[in-house]
Amino acid sequence: MVHLPILFDLLGVFSAAASGALTAVRKGLDLVGILVLGAATGLGGGAVRDVLIGVHPPAFLADWRYLTTATLASLAVIAAQYQAFGVESELRERARLTTAYLIVDSLTLGFFAVSGTGKALRYGLAPVPAALMGVLTAVGGGVIRDMLIAEVPTVLRREFYAIPAAIGSLIADAVNRYTPGATPLAFAAAAATAALRLIAVRRDWHAQLPPARR
Amino acid sequence: MVHLPILFDLLGVFSAAASGALTAVRKGLDLVGILVLGAATGLGGGAVRDVLIGVHPPAFLADWRYLTTATLASLAVIAAQYQAFGVESELRERARLTTAYLIVDSLTLGFFAVSGTGKALRYGLAPVPAALMGVLTAVGGGVIRDMLIAEVPTVLRREFYAIPAAIGSLIADAVNRYTPGATPLAFAAAAATAALRLIAVRRDWHAQLPPARR
Amino acid sequence: MVHLPILFDLLGVFSAAASGALTAVRKGLDLVGILVLGAATGLGGGAVRDVLIGVHPPAFLADWRYLTTATLASLAVIAAQYQAFGVESELRERARLTTAYLIVDSLTLGFFAVSGTGKALRYGLAPVPAALMGVLTAVGGGVIRDMLIAEVPTVLRREFYAIPAAIGSLIADAVNRYTPGATPLAFAAAAATAALRLIAVRRDWHAQLPPARR
């Protein structure tokens, strides 16, 4: 049976890898490129977290389910691409890619904020650094993904991205401290994070710009 | 009281985070982006150093003063931006941003060259690798900053950047070996590094290009 | 005498550093930039591998031969650039740079796939993660090189790049398991990897693209 903290981590890996694979499709990469960008995005955030808190070897090397999950996510994206071919118009394809990307990217924030914060707490970090590790796990894979395709990462663009991750990590902090092992609450934290990100995109929420003559 | 080696590290974090925040302002990022790029630049170089020499968890997770210092630096940049708004012309604003950036970036080289070399020596590295870690700490945050905004890092551009960091690290090596704990000498090494970088920019010093028909 | 696993690692460092230095020449970087990009490319892949499998400090800091080898490779590239100057036409220079780059980049894949897989196995990783570390060592330096010059890494482009590295790593897996210490076989694995990459470029082999209306 899948242990609960690992479940969240694997869900994060799946959604993150799917976001990487979708980005690869959008960028016109070939099948190998899709698998590589999917794996880098799915495993990158957790790898950075594990290296920083001192887990050797990191989970993605010690546990075969990580690489398998990331590969399955990329294969699912490839399969969907083959299935949709010829059925839908170019416009519909683009809309589908964008919507799917937004959803898996938001889910990634939620699952990884919870799993990253929880793992950091279990390895003895204080609540604030643990929440910081939650944010890093949540945004790390996406930063690697965007840097690999030579784009400015989403976390720096004018979107509500770091804020949902930070809120989700702080909720995960509280959940882990006061009711450790409370899975429904952890799921609620992940869902709230993903929902906050989705609503922010939908309502076009932005953080404030500093004043500048431009 | 602040322990001396940590003082240099925190000064490096402050100036590096300020350079990241100023870059974010120049790039038109929002308040969250400024805080994120400030933190990544301020904490990135030391994080890479700590991971490489085997400090788990790295200082920025174990010691709350690191994240606080980086955040204060970014907030100072934001406050200066609000204060200057409306008072100065566009030209003056751009000049102020450029000058401020150059100064904090040079100070970062100095403080981090000294603190990075010193920490590596304390963790048992030989002098040459320790100086290499000094250079990596000094330029690391800036490399992360420039890669995040999808630009070629300063250390690879035609500027005197790696050379001042290397000289500062070698001086720090000597200071640490022959007179450990000599703070005035360490300050002098940091100041010399920063001054060398500033003079190089001012006098337009460049390293030689290899011959090429271009 | 050079211990055998280290020999492969140093050969990988030499060819990877040469590929970084050649890229720096092509990009018009100065002598310092050539040395820095050479060192980052030569030492980056092994550093990531060592950090992930928990070698502290990583080989490039613990063993002076790593930095020396990377520096010698960059100096050799610089020397060749000086020697060729004035002798050859612009067209011949560009062709020489491209050919030299392709060869050292292919050799890097071969040497690092073997040394990375072997080191991961010696540190107790299972065969599949060990092969994954072989791939990461082989492509890691090049990814860092391409990200530093703000280009999309070769491993994501439409080329046979990850596949030769994966095949080489799996062969190295088998060699290490069934006949540990069999150097001729290890050399054959490295040579096969490099050859596969060279043939793929020569014959213009590509991985398949997923279907898309574009």
C-alpha cells in the first residue's frame, strides 16, 4: 500500500510531469524530449528539496515509483496527443493544451506544497523553513522546466503563483503540527492551493507592481 | 551577538538579495517577483556552497536570519522605489538603478568571496577548492538570478567579474590560514574585491578575446 | 597511477570541458569566460551526480585532478584557437569548431555514461537509478552549459542525444554487474555511445514527433 505522505508526493510528480510534457508538446519537442522534460519537471522540485534537507539518495533515485509515475504522466500526455489528432481543430487543440496545462500546474502547486512541507517537518526543520521547502518543492520543477526551454519561470511572471504555494505550505504546516496524519485536511489544503491558483488565473488577479516611470 | 563568519555571510546575502530585487524592478516584475528574485539571488550562492561542502540543512534553512536578511533587502529596494517615485525623472531613475545595482553586486562579490572561502576551509577543504567555493558562492546567486530572467550571466560576459572574485577568495584563503579570526583583514579583502570590480567597470577593463575571424 | 573508474570520469571531464570551451569561443566569450564555461561544463554533470548520490565533498572539490583536467581542456581549446588564427579561412574555422564540438560532445556522452553509472552502482544504487545517474552525468554538464548561454539544451532538441546516453548507461550497468573491472568492455561501451551519437548526427536520425496541427 502507498504510504500517505508518499501519495501526495507521487500525485505531485504526476501532475508536474504532465505539465512538463504538455509544455514539451507546445514547444514542438519530439517523443524523447517530452519524456525528458516530463521527468525533469516531475522529479526536479522534489530532488532539490531532498538534496537541501539531506535525503541521500533523493526519493526519485531510491524509490522506483517516482520515475515510473513521471514516465506514465508523460506517456498519458503523448497518448492524448495521438488520440486527439485529426479529431479536433487547431484552435480546439490549443485550447485543450492550455486548459490541461493550467489544471495540472495548479494541482502540482497543491500536492507539492503539502508533501514538501510535510517531508521537511519530518526531517526536523522548523515551521517557517519547512513552509519555504514546501514552496520550493511546489515551484521548483516548474522553474527547471521553464529554464530548460529558456523562458522566464511562471513564479516570476505577473501571476498569483508563489502566493497560493505559500498559503498551501503554511496550511500544511498547521495541519502537520496540530493534527499529523489528518489526510482529509491535507487533501483540503492541496485542493485549496490549486483552487486559489485557478481562481487567480480566471479572475486575472495580480500582485501589485512597484511604481516606475516606464 | 552575530558570530563573525556569519556576519560576512549575512552581508553577502543582503547585497546579493538587493541586486536581485533591483534586477526584478528593472525587469518590471511585481512585488512578489521582487521578493522571490531577491531571495533566490541572496540565498542561492550560499545554498549551492552548503550543498557541495555537505552542510545539511544549508544555513538559509537552519538559521532564520538568512531569509529575514534577504527579505529586508528586497523590502528596502521596494521602499526606495516608492520613495523615489514622482521625485525623479526617468533618466535619473534609470541611472540610480544602474549605480545601486553595480554597488550591491560588487559588495556581494567581496562579502561572499570571504565568507564562502572561510566556510569551505572550516569544513576541511584544501585552499584551492576552498577558494573555488568562494568564487562559486560569490557568483552563484548572480548566475541563478540571470538564468531566472533568461539572460547570459555576468560572469560569462566581457567584464572583470570572475577575476575579482578569485583574487578576493585567494586573499581570504591567506587571511584564514595565517591569521584566522583577523576581522579587519577579512574586511579589507572584501573591500578590495568590491573595489577591484568597481574600478574595472569604471575603467572599462576587459579580459582578452581569443583570436577569431568574425 | 590513475584508478580506473576515475580515468573514465577524468576523460569525461576533459571532453565536456572542451565542449564548453568551444561553445564559449563560438559565442565570442573572452579568455576568462572560456575557462569558466569550460569548468562549469566539465565539472557540472559530475557535481550534480555526486550531490544526488551523497558524495561530500563532490569529486571535483576533493580531488585536484578534476579542476586541473577541466582547465587543461579549456587551455587546449584556447591554444588551438591561437594556432589556427590566420592560417585558416573563416569557413574552415567554423567547420573546425563544429566538428571538434561534435566529437568532444559525443565522447562526453560515452565517458560520463560509463563513469556515472559505475559510480552510482558503487554507492549502492539499483541498476535503473544507476543508469539514470549515468544519463544525468552524461547530459548534465551540457545542460548547464546551454542554460548558461541561454539556449535550449541539446538533450531537448530534435537529436539523438538522450538515447545514446541511455543505451551507454544500460550497457555500463551490465558490464559493471557481470564483469566488474572489465576495462576493455567499459571502453567499448563508451565508444559505442559516442559512435551512436556521431552516426545519428551524420545520418540525421531523429526521434518521432507527436502528431500536431501546426
